[in-house]
Amino acid sequence: MSDLPKIGIDIGSSAIKLVELVPAGKQWRLVSAASAPVGTTLAAIIKEAGMRSKRAVVALPEEQVSSHVVELPMMKDDEIEQALEWQVEQYIPIPKDEAVWSWEVVRRGEAGSGSEILLVAAAKTLVETYRKKVEEAGLELVAIETELTATARAEVKPGSPLSVVVDMGAKSTDMGIVREGQLIFARTIPTAGDAFTRAIETGLGLDHAQAEQYKNTYGMSDKQLEGKLVEVMKPVLTVISGEIRKTIDFYTTKHQGEAVKMVVLSGGAAGMPEMVSQLSASLGIEVVMGDPFAGLVMDEAQKKAFANTGPYYAVAIGLAERQA
């Protein structure tokens, strides 16, 4: 573990979340966590929260990152690098010289079988935009990674069963297969929290603010408003659960004998009341709410203050936990 504190920066579509962690033995201690609406400067949030670290890790939006699992024959790491240099443009939607890309081995084959490589790429212009935001706040950018990689680190620890992590934001839902704490497959769909709000607006004839309030207060509970709320939101949930099932089926079809045992929820929209039970019923798989704060050293005041905000801060916590 790095012996230096870090700030994890999650710039979402509707809010910016920051978390500062410092090492505490083999764990991390929470210094502070803060959020503000998009448009607020990082410097202002850092000052308000009293954060002192100058080292930062930032996440790129999953929907603007290209992730692919590439199958290659057995070879050494330097040979993998050379092979990908020739092949990378087959897997990314932009020219190689306009992209920043990296890779890691997610399954190293034994003799006679190939290896699986997770290839991740993003536009140089996107990376530079985020770098500039961080440096304008007076911080040193020590690493950049994807939102889902950070979420997986924060919520699915080594030793957990084969899982799907599902991060429901405002504009999109990111989902990925996680094995032994490592993200090995990722995809994004454009259906998330805002879609639930629009369904309430349309179905119940409410304005946006009231629909948002109903969603956050009553969620997927069929005992509220005579079940009308869950009735109008059910089609959105059906879309999301169907895409989770597709993700699971895609992976297990390619990896016979492996079975996904758990779905871990994260993101602001995942915190809706009864989301866990409704999604579990739809999928027929155990669904749990991720709690990235669970492994952190916290005082009693912090535990109370952040008791119900785990899904909201998962990306920022995972970023700050990165060994960089």
C-alpha cells in the first residue's frame, strides 16, 4: 500500500464527489468526504472539506471509455505490449494516435491455452480535460482510471464470489464482471436514475422536482401510493435487469463452469428504497447494496454522517484506495 494520502475525485453527470483517505496500517482511514453540484470548482470543494492532500486520482466516465477483452496466445508481458500495438485500432473507435490506452492481464492461460487481456482506451482530449481540472485545483494527478474499476475495488474485495457490480448513476448504468476483486469485463447502458424520474413524471403527471422527491423517498416500494409508483417505474427496472442478465450470460457462455453468485449495487440511483429486493426478485440472484465505507477506519461521527451514503461515494473511495 502507498504510504501517502490521496484524494479520489468522481466527477459525475450531476454531482462531484471527493474522498480523502490516509493509510492506517493495512487499512485506509477516512479523513473526509464531500460532494457538490457539477459546476462547483474542485478547489472550492477541497477548501470547504478541509482536505490537505495534494495527490489525486480521477475517474473517467465509463460511457466515454472503450473497454474490450482481447484474447491472445500465451506470451510474456513485453510481447503482449507489442501485439497490442499492432491490434489496438481493431478494438477502439478512434485512431490510435488520438487515444490513451492501457491493458492488464485478467486471465493468464496455461500451456496450450491463451490469455485474456482487458484493453481500455480513451481519447487524449478527454484525458487532458480531466488532467487540467485536477491541476487547476492545485493537485498532482497521480493516476486516471475508469469509474467501474474504482467501484469494483471499493465494493468487491478479494475473496468475494464471482460478481456483477452495477453502478446506477443519473444518466447511465455501468456494469461489469468482477473476479477476485478485479474487473474483467465492463459495459454501459444509457438507462439509469433519470429514466426512473421521467417514468414517474409521465405516469403520475408530476413535475420533475416532485417526481424526484417521490423516487428518493418511496423508491420501488409497492406499499406506497397504492403501488402506483413501482408500477410506473417497473419498465425501467425491467430494462436494467435485462441488461444485467445479458452481461451475466455473455460471460458465462464464454466461461463454462463459472457462475455469477452476486450482484453488488452502487451509485446514487441504487439507493432507492426496495431497489435491492425488486432487482433480486427480477434476476433470481442475490443482490446486495455495496458499502465501500465498510473497510475504512472511521470515527463514530463519520459513521453516523455517512451511514446511508455508501453507493454515492463508491467511485471516489475506490479511487483514493488505488495503490499509486
